[in-house]
Amino acid sequence: METRPQSPRPPGTPRWVALFHRPASDTWRVGAEAPDREPVLYALGEMAQTLRARGEDVTVDLWGPHDGTWQRYDIAAPTAHQAPRPSAPAPASTPVPGPGPAPAESTPLAERLHSRRHQALMAGLSKAGLYDLTAEDVAAVQTVVDRLDEATVRTLTRWLAGAGQGR
């Protein structure tokens, strides 16, 4: 059974800090720090996604203030210690659920709109507290972005942001 390495407590005044473990050197590195939790969680999710895309294992600890002292906080532990698998494109005969544009040729405008839908959905997931996406999550995001129009993605993003407010 593999044991998870224990991160050291960050030095200095308690603030929000995300520490990433580097297995090659068996060291912990500060990935993000800020006085507020949300920017650190956002950065943590982006960095975890990048490391997974490179095929690296992701081990992260989140430290923050609690009654003037340091405290380690539980975050959604990385569940996929593997490189993301590329998602297979849907067969041409598969019906596209929900509203959405028909597949079109790739133009700069189409690529920009696709990127905007992806950014909006990722922002909504972050506001809902979903930062550490697995390979399956990334594939699901890509499917939603590919199949839904911008207005529907923005509505979904608004719902996710609202769900995150209740945390």
C-alpha cells in the first residue's frame, strides 16, 4: 500500500498555501499562496490539471489559517494518478443531446467561441468547488463544450456558481 508523503507546515504568518509534492526530489514546493482561499484553490486546480496532462503524479496539501495558527485542510484528493486518456470522438451517428450548433468547419471564430465555452464551464466548476478534475472529468467537460451552445453553457455555469455559494 502506497503511503502519502506528509507536507511540512509552511513558514511565516498563516495564510492560504498550496504545497505540491515533487516525487523526483521528494520535496514540497509552494504552488500558490494568498490571504484568501479562493485564488489558491483556483490555482491549485489549474496546476493539478497541468501536471496530470504532463503525466505526473499529483500530491497536494492545502494549509491555511485557523484561530491564528496553521491548519492543514482536506481537499478533494487526486483520484487519478495517471496521465489523462484522450477522449474518443463521438461517432457521427450519435444524436447530439440538447441545443447546440451543428458541427462546422474550424474557423478562428469557431475556435474562439469553443474556448469561451470551455473557460466559462471551468470557471463555473471552480466556483462550485470542483478544482481537481480527473481524466474522466476533463473528458466530460470537453463533451459538454463540444455539444452545447454558448448560452446553454453559461446557464450551466450560473447554476454551478450558485451551487458553490451554498458551500
